[in-house]
Amino acid sequence: MKKGWLKDAFHVDTESTIEPTEQQKNALDALCQGIIRRGLTTPAIIGVEMGRPLNFVGSQTMHFFTPLISAFVPTDQWTAVAEFLEHRGSVDWIRNRIEELESEMDESPNT
């Protein structure tokens, strides 16, 4: 019996840097800015890091609940975030984006 089919059965993508599409970036920026406005930066970063091993499972859960959640959240943004979470580098990108947006908000003068 040939075992070549088993060679890639447990293939995992490398931890490469991922860049979101424009739609994903807009949805993620809205999410990150909401987190920062509410003063939840530290809990959000802790939560994102704790969920790192399950980011793919979380994305699939988001896809599963899309029909139900569509009554409350714009489905296109929800789906964009779910699709981005399917990639391994997404957690790092989200954490870095939260930190980047928070530092931008801290540097901008309050008007």
C-alpha cells in the first residue's frame, strides 16, 4: 500500500506574515478601534493570545453562526473577519494592529 497520500495529511502552514484584504482590513480596523475606545486593549490582547491555538476553530465557529448573527452584525464584516482568522499569522496581525491603532490614538491630540 502506498503511503504518499498520508504525507500531507497533517500539513500545517508556516507561521508566515499575512496581510488582510481591503475588506478584511476595514472590518478588523473597526473591531480594533471599538476595542480601544472601550478601554479593552489589554484584555483583548490577552484573549487573542490565549485563543491563538484555536483561531482556526474560532473562524469555523463564526462561519457556523453566520446565519444567526446576521440579524445583529453586518454579515460581510463578520465573514471577512472569519476568513482572516483561518490563517495562522492572523493573531499576530490583530495584536499588532490593536497596539498600532492605540499608539496612534494616544499620539493624536484630543479635539
